[in-house]
Amino acid sequence: MSERRFDGRVAVITGGARGLGFAYAQLLGSLGAKIVGNDNGSAMSGTGSDLGPAEAAAQALRAAGCEAVACSEGEGMKTE
């Protein structure tokens, strides 16, 4: 059986900076998808907002050879 590929597709992953969201981002990115990692960087309580976690995840994905950008509510999209 051939491996399913996602070349030419974009995957928007909510909560993509940590945990299962980041694992899905890594998987889909390794299969060719362009990743938009959406994560507002809030605490477990739902308070606060920080683009840092989303950007760190996007940088890690880019370092692994994936196309990835970070997106955080209210921050817009950051590309490099």
C-alpha cells in the first residue's frame, strides 16, 4: 500500500503548538502538507495570550523541513 501524501495541501491545526496538536502538525508536515499552527498560547486555565509557543512550533517544523507558519488569535499571521 502506498503512503498517503498531502503535497499541495494546507493543514490548519488548532492547538498546534503543543501536545497532540503539535504531533499532528509534525505528521502532516512530514507527509507534505503546509502547516498553519494556530495556538493563542493561553494557559491551561484559558487566560493570557502569547504567540511564542506557536512561533516556536513553526520554527521546529521548518527546521525539520516542513513549510509552516504561526498564527495566534489577535496577532495575525507571522511568516518567514
